[in-house]
Amino acid sequence: MDLAIVSLPLAAAKKDQDLLFPFVSRLNFGALSIVSHLSLAGFNARVYDPQHSEKGKGIENTIAWLKENNPKLIGLSCISGFAYDNLNRYAVTIKKEFPSTILLVGGKDHIGKLGNMVIDDCSCVDVVVTGEAELAIECYIDDLMKSKNVHISVTETEKDCYSIRKYKNAIVIAGKYLDRIPKLDFTLYENFKEFPAAIEISRGCPHNCSFCVNDRTRKFVKKDIDGIISEAKDLSSLYGLKKQSIYFQAPIFAMQHDELVQLKNERQRVGLSFVWRAQCRADSIDSALACEMASAGAVVIDLGLESGSPEMLKRMCKTSDPVKYLEKARRSIKVLNEVGIIPKLNILFYVGETWETVQQTYDFIQTCTDGIQSLSAYPVMAYPGGSFMSDIKQELECAGGSFVKSDEWSQRHLTPINPSKDFSYVDLKRLGVMFGRAFQTIESYFNERSVGYYSPSVSYDQFVALSSRKDAKDLPFSFEMRRMLEYRETLRRYIASKGAISI
Ligand code: B12
């Protein structure tokens, strides 16, 4: 094997429920994209993902798999700060077992933003790749095979597909962007059947939200419908399931009417019955689009609503006209619901959040309850890269908020935020769970999550059994409709009393 990429599992949870269920399954399609691209270029590369290992056995299983496959190069994929604690753990053990194998690490949204700091934190890393890596890794392996001296000879090199600079005993490679999104080859992902199927449908994002880490210099590119259908066909036959769900992965779903019609027609023509999920802007769906989505197979649409508060929406640069935005968001929820698609709301508690703004979000959701079956709410956090922290510093101080500082968080290079004098980060994390309990039942939660977030084999009964265990605390849903409605009323009173009553 030329390259083995190990996807680093989460070491900490963003939401407590993230690590609660063993069948929660996160496919690292970025790592899969690299090996799929390399495979077409004639290299032998695979992804190993130890996230479903028995507790405490992840590293041991990884070493055993690496020994079996004996790769020439080993890569670690760390796409979020919640997996970063595992970088040193895995890197040190792997280096001990394979001292002469070059160890690469990548993951544009975390590692990529840290750059040199990764080498300061983890001295056994040989190569850090900061951006998208398909082209860079292909060139790097090529160069490595031609001359053994890539590391020693280079100080700074600029090539068509990558640039290299030296830092301490390692090198930092900046990848160049692909203008065509690779076809994912799931057979290159070890045990892929334990992971939800996905097709990467676009890269980049044309919007400019202040809290987002997306590289704004990256051109927005889409996969064409023929490409999507061809991958869906492969996935349907590889998985061999009665009901095939596919996550249409993209920072933002931007299929237009004509593309949805083409998707619907091609899906029918080829005789495919897969269903899909995607993430959209909350203000982007009208009745015609919702109908076309449904007839093209959509079953869940994630709506990045972020807030029901006009002030918060403006602060986070989500829109310059919050009243219109919220009207359109209400319409999106209604029309999706009418055509039988689950609209899932994503809510972001933001800098300056107060009891009044939380009340506005609650009221907005309450007026859409016919359409709301599922939501997720979480406080804003500062991620490395960009100028977000300095941009909000003054605003945060004015609101009586602060950045959370602790060794644990700074080792991960993540910064939770206490958004205002009214709320700490922990308060809003808890409030997020309360919103979940007030607006979703166990059934609606499962119906939403099981498309794209769980191992395909998990059944509703298994989910209920695990959720009912005594140690399953702080679940973001209610067990019954009646209890959900009671809880919703309690939450309303709690917010109206500004936290004075206990809940
Ligand atoms: C889609 C997505 C997911 C998907 C798929 C993840 C994936 N592999 O892409 C899922 C749902 C699984 C997911 C999960 C999570 N996510 Co997410 N996700 C995204 C999103 C929207 C797009 C990511 C993307 O662009 N993918 C496209 C592929 C091509 O890029 P890529 O995965 O980064 O891979 C490329 C490079 O990174 C590099 N690369 C990757 N691995 C390797 C390995 C080696 C050896 C090399 C050399 C290179 C390399 O090459 C790849 C191909 O070009 C981003 C936000 C955004 N950027 O728009 C958030 C984002 C990355 N996620 C985030 C978070 C926090 C999470 C979760 C913790 C959420 C949770 N509650 O569990 C988990 C963590 C998962 C983990 N294992 O660490 C944060 C990370 C911030 C940070 N610095 O920590 C982001 C930035 C969102 C945000 N809040 O701003 N996520």
C-alpha cells in the first residue's frame, strides 16, 4: 500500500449526546476523497477509521491494521478540534511502531488553520498539509518516489499543485484547489457499511457568514447530475439495502430547479429509489423547489436558520433584512413539511444573546410548530483561523461576555464563548438540549438522525432501548408527544422568567 489514512476519532464531544450512542457514525469523506483521487492516479491508498472500535481499543486496532497493510506513507486526518487530542496519542504510538515511515497530517478546517503549530504540538509529524489535499498528495508522492529527498532538499518550493515550506524538522505543504470534485470510491474505506453513504455534491460557499471558517478564496464548484447519479447507483449496489439513504454533502446545497428536475428524471430512468438529505439556507426554499426536492428523493433538509432574533441574525451577518429572512424561513419550513420532507432547524446561540433574543427564537419556532419536527441548538464557538475572535472581541465585551479559557480548550485550539452577561457557554449548551426536548420526540429525532448520522443497520427499537438506559442522560428529545408539549410550556415559562423558575 502506498498511503494509509487514519481518520482520528473524536476525543471530546461538541454536544454530550455526540458520544452517547455507539451507532453514531461520521464518515470522513474528505479522507475518502483523497484516496479515491489517488486510486485513479494509479496509487494504492485506503482509509482506516477506528471510531467504532471498542472503548480504549482504537489505537491498538489501528496499529494492527497498519501492520497488516504495511503502507509506505501514513496519514492522519483531523478535521476538527474535537479530534485533536487524539493527534499526539495516535502519532506517538504510530511513530514508535513505524519509525522510518513518513507521517503526514491534514484536515483543512483545523490542522490547516493551525499550520506550524501542529508541529510545535506534535514533534513526530513529518508533513502538515494545510488545504485540500488530493492534488498535493499526488504530487508529493510522485516527487517522493522520484527523489528520496523532498524533505531535505527543499526550503521553499512553489509548484503547480502545491507549495512547500520547511518548519523545524518537518515540512508544511499548501494544497491547491481541485476544480472537479472526485467520485468517492467507498470500497477504499475500511468497513464502509458501518458508515452512512454520502456523495460530495459541491465545494466552497458563495455566502459570507461571519462565524464560518470556509475559505472564501475557494471557487464554488458543483458535481454534475450525471456524476451524482453514477455515484448513487454504485452506492445502492454496494450497500445492497432495501432503503438506501445518501447524505448529499456540501457546505451549502445549491441545486437549482432544472438540476432537481434532471435528478428526478435520471433517478427514475435508472430505476433508483435512494432517498437523500442536504443542508440549505433557511430562506432559500419555495413551494416549487420543495416539490421538486421531494420528487427527486429528498427526505430531510437541514435549514441553517441560526436564530429567530432579528438582532442576532444581523450581528452574525446572516442577512441584512431579518424580517424578510424570517418570513422566508417560515415559508421554507411550511412548504417542506407539506411535501413530506423533514425540515431540521439548526440554531446558533450567538454573541450578545440575551433572554429576550432567546425568547424571540422560541417564539419563532413556536409559530412554526406544524412544520418543526427536529432541531439542534448550540452556542457559537471560535475556531482557529480567520479574524472571528478579534472581530467580535469588542462586541463581546460590550455584551458582558468573554472567551472561555482553560488548558483543556487551548490544547485543542478551540475557544468556547460566554456570549453575554445573561448566559455562559455551559448555560447555552444546556438550553440547546432544552430546546431539543421541547420541540422533538424520540421518534422524530430518530427519523431525522437515521438519515446520514447513524450506521445504516441501526433500528428504531435499538435506538429506543439505548435511549431508555439509566445512563442516557440529557437527551435532546422527549419520549412522548404529551411530555414534549408539557416541557415546551415549562421552557416557555422558564425563558419568560429569565431563568428564575427551575426546570
Ligand atoms: C461536511 C462536514 C462534516 C461531515 C463530514 C466531515 C468531513 N470529512 O468533511 C460530518 C457530519 C461527519 C462532520 C462532523 C463533524 N464536524 Co463538521 N463540517 C463539515 C463541513 C460543513 C464541510 C467540510 C468540508 O468542507 N468537507 C469537504 C472535504 C473535501 O474537506 P475535508 O473533509 O476537510 O478534507 C480535505 C482536507 O481537509 C484534506 N484532508 C483531510 N484529511 C486529511 C488527511 C491527510 C493525511 C491529509 C494530508 C489531508 C487531509 O484533504 C481533504 C480533501 O481535499 C465543515 C464546515 C465547512 N468547511 O463548510 C464542518 C466542520 C469541519 N465541522 C466541524 C465540527 C466541529 C464537526 C463535529 C465535531 C460536529 C459534531 N457535533 O460531531 C464533527 C467532527 C468530526 C471529526 N471526526 O472530527 C467544524 C470544525 C471546526 C474545528 N476547527 O474544530 C467545521 C469547520 C464547522 C464549523 N463549526 O465551522 N462535519
